[in-house]
Amino acid sequence: SVPINCGEVLTGKHVLITAGPTQEPLDPVRYISNHSSGKMGFAVAEAAVNAGAEVTLVAGPVSLATPKGCKRIDVVTADEMLTACTQSASKADIFISTAAVADYKAVNVADNKIKKSDDELTLTFIKNPDILATISQRKDRPFCVGFAAESQNVEDYARSKLAKKNLDMIAANNITADGLGFNSDKNALHVIWNGGDKKLPATSKRELAHQLISLIATRFSSTLQ
Ligand code: CTP
Ligand code: CA
């Protein structure tokens, strides 16, 4: 399809983007994960390329084609995603964290396939690193944009993540909205920053990504002044 013309608002800028889910292994054949398709993050990567940016896309396991012109790094777990992001963060001007990172991983990954035995099975999980919070705490931090997929109190939760993770901007969406989010090709976002906000109504993820990149470019350049 024809690229949406964003104007070269990010020419010469490096943009680091995470996308998709992470998978956390339980044993050699099983994992826990979530329903993220990666479509929003890949659309954001495509829009950033179209805006003239040099884009690094760190992707969890998804079945999507790499947007033309971006450098893709495939990862599986949250730990691997953190390593890839840490290595790319120092040259990034903007970090956009769209990935649905698994919040927990198994404390012990079994060496062999877990056998079926008792009627109940208990596994113990430990928190994964927060990739976005780790990057946003760096001294040389890029402009940091988070996502917040919520099923209730969308704006409140998004505002508290903006503050708690020390973000420049957060894009919130209501995952219970009809036909939007996760595996859908459409989405709607409420973008919030300190001192302002903008609602981007339901449209294709491609168009939405283009609007989001324009907004990020505007906010980013105003922080440079
Ligand atoms: N995020 C991340 N690393 C994690 C968890 C989240 O980088 N381990 C990022 C996501 O990519 C997103 C933002 O943090 O940009 C918010 O993610 P979300 O899951 O909504 O928030 P959490 O802080 O994990 O809180 P909760 O899941 O309890 O709402
Ligand atoms: Ca989470």
C-alpha cells in the first residue's frame, strides 16, 4: 500500500520501538504469554520510517512482516527484550514502548517437560524487569512514550503510569471497547502528557500510528526548545 505522507518530521532521529507480546517459558514445550498481535507497534514503526526516522523495532513473537526500512531485532522473553533495548537505547532519541511485556516469569524453568500428575498444579512466578521504566530512568534517556491497555479507569491508570514511570507521553486504550485493540486492525487512543492530552478516535491502526507519530514529533521538538 502507498505510504501515508507524514512529512519528514523525524528526519535524522533514531526511534526505538518495542512491539508484540513476550513469551515466558515454563518448560521446553510450554510458555505463558498474552493476546498481543504486535499490529499497533508494527504500524507505529512503519509510520516512524515514513516520517524519516531511523527505526529499530524490537519484536516479541508475532507473525507480521517487517515494515520496510526498519531494523528488526527478534526476541522471545522480557529479559531478552530488555537486553536488546538497553543496547539500542543510547543512540535513540525517542523510545516508544508498545510491547505487551509479560509482567511475570516462572521462577524455575523446568529442564524437562512437566508431567501431568496431581489434579492441581502450582507454579511460582517472579516479576519481570520493567523495560520502559528501566530506559526512562537512564541519565541519557530518550523521549519516552508508553502505552496503557486498560479494561477500566483508563485515564486514571494511564496518568498514574505517566507519573510513576517518568514518561513524556502515554497512549491509553480501552481493551473492552467493541472491535478495538488486541487482534483488531482498528484502535482508538487517548494520548496524555504533562500539560495536555488528545483523543485520537477509532480508525485503522495504520492511520492511528501516523497521527500518533505526528503528535510525538510535535511534543518531542517542543521539549528540545
Ligand atoms: N512495560 C514494560 N515492561 C514491563 C511492563 C510494561 O516496558 N515489564 C511497558 C509497556 O510496554 C507499556 C507500559 O509499560 O508501554 C505500561 O504497561 P502496562 O502493562 O499497561 O503497565 P504495568 O506497569 O505492567 O502495570 P499493569 O499491567 O499492572 O497495569
Ligand atoms: Ca503489565
